[in-house]
Amino acid sequence: MKRVYNFSAGPSMLPTAVLEKAQQELLGYQSSGMSVMELSHRSSLYTEVITQAEQLLRDLMNIPDNYKVLFIQGGASQQFAMVPMNLLTGSGKVDIVNTGSWSKKAIKEAKKYGQVRVIASSEDKNFTYIPHVDRSMFDPEADYVHITTNNTIEGTAFREIPDTGKVPLVADMSSNILSEEIDVSKFGLIYAGAQKNIGPAGLTVVIIREDLIGKASETCPTMLDYKTHSNSGSLYNTPPTFAIYMAKLVFEWLTNRGGIAAMEKINEEKANLLYDYIDGSAFYESPVQKDSRSIMTIPFVIPARDLDATFISHAQANGLETLKGHRSVGGMRASIYNAMPIEGVHALVDFMKEFEDQNS
Ligand SMILES: *Cc1c(COP(=O)(O)O)cnc(C)c1O
């Protein structure tokens, strides 16, 4: 089976070794005589799976003991509502940094539950940079501050995590969790949909400081209260068992490759390869300001002529899939998450050179 290089923003590539391991174990997981998909979520074998998944993630990210790891459903989009339902219950005020389409959705949803202040925005330049934020801008009374660390559509990323003082910092890390080392203790809550850099769709990971659990209002639905998932070890109801198992395999793969520090080095190397080529070329251009560039999400355009559709179809014919930019931005976008091997980025750059030669 020939596998393509898939540059999709999500669901995205999974490591081949992980898929092979899942294939080996698909019909019979260990001694059970059944697939993980068929195992009771209360069985001892499955308890091992979910416990190990959590421990591996804790070790990879150095998650402090006063944080809970929750495996839930509903995607990152559900967190846009769940975060305010659980945290916007003190002063009812929240400060949000608007860095793109996903931030806007977080803002829209939070407005249903309290008073939202957009303290900085890059909308004036089509979200091509990360606006300056510092401590003096935050309302000390706010229940939390919300940022989107990596903007999956626009290709920007916070290179530095803002210091919010005593106000808890909440981060949508869907498209850059596990891509670089971060200090979890700087955050009150981190959430990420799994389908970008963790595993298959259907799972959402929430990392939450314990003192932020139990603040939801009386009317908060049980399933949307972090306390429910925290008190039950993410087993209040049936969790997405197979997605958690796959995430565990990905965490093992990351651990075997040297953990996040090692991945960060490779990710930077991959991003530099692509950016160095784009910056050196008179044919392609990056819409993103240099100091705000993501190492996971790399959009690029061909300014001279409308060649996007040709580029995308020729790339596809060369085994380079899903390079079309998001409809709100246009152009091309290469998502190069952990599972994209450096060979894939070399293949993309080689193709881009060839395409440039043929069309300029
Ligand atoms: C993909 C993505 C989302 C939406 O995730 P779903 O799991 O599809 O709800 C939200 N935020 C960011 C930053 C994303 O990349």
C-alpha cells in the first residue's frame, strides 16, 4: 500500500508505525480475543489503556500533579462553550485575544455566558500576525484569559506565552499541542481536539488545574461539567475508547522518538526547510509576518497568477495531498504536524521548485 504525504489540517497524518501497531492488534487485543473497540471501558485491560495514555501524556508534557487530564468528546468546538460554562462564573468577565477564525468562534460562544472583552486582535491585517499582549492589558478581575496558541487556518502562532498574572490562562492548543515544549504551569486550562496532533477524531484532551474544577453553575449539564469527568477518571459514560487507545500509541511513539524536545527540533527543521525556500523564491510568498510564524501550519501563495488549482492538482498527482488553503484565506496550506516526516517536506519543496521552474 502506497501512502501519500497528507498535508491536511485535520484529520491529519498518523505515524505509519502507529497504524501498523493498531493493525497488528486490531482483531485481538493482548489476551482478550477481541478488538480494543469491543472491550468494555470498565474492563481491567481497558483501564490499563486509559491509565497508560494519561501517564504517557503527563510524562511527555511534564504535567504537574495539581492538574487533571480529561479525555472527553465534542471536539475543541465544544470547549468553546464548556470553558465559559465552567469558568465564567465569578466576575463573569473574560479577556480574549482574537487571532483568527477559531478565536472568533471562542468569542462568539463565550458571549452567551458573560462579558467578553477582546483585548487584542490582528483582524486589521487579515490575522497575519500575533498582536502584542502584555500583563497590563488584562483585567485582574477577569475569570480567565483565552488565547489560540496556533492558528490552524492563518498559520500564526504565539512564540511566547503571555503572562496573565493571577488570572488563569486558557489555551486552545488543538493544532500545536505536543509540537514544542511548553510550561503547563503557565496555564489554567489547555484543550485540544485530537485529530491534528494526537490521534483520530472523536477525542478531546483537556488539561485543567484542579482549583478550576467545580465552578460550573447548578444548571450546567452533567456531561459539560469538568467535575463529572474529573471525578470519574473520564469514565462517567463510555469514552471514545478506540480514539484513546490510538492516542496512547501516538504518545508511545513520541516517547520512543525522544519526547517533545526531540520533536520540537525536527519540527523546527521541517518548518525552516519550507520557509527558507518560500522566502528565497520570487514565485511563492508567505502571507504571515516572520515573528508570528507557526511551525505546524504553513500557508503560502503564488501572487503572480492564478495557479492555485493547477498547483494543487499537480501536487496531488505527485503524492502530495490536501494542500488547498482554507476557503477563507485561499492559496495553499501545508500542515506539518509531528507525524509528517521530514521526507514529506523535502518532497513538497522539490515539487514546489519544479512547479516554479515550469510556471515562472
Ligand atoms: C480544528 C480546530 C478547532 C475545532 O476542532 P473540532 O475538534 O473540529 O471541534 C478549534 N480550534 C483550533 C485551533 C483548531 O485547529
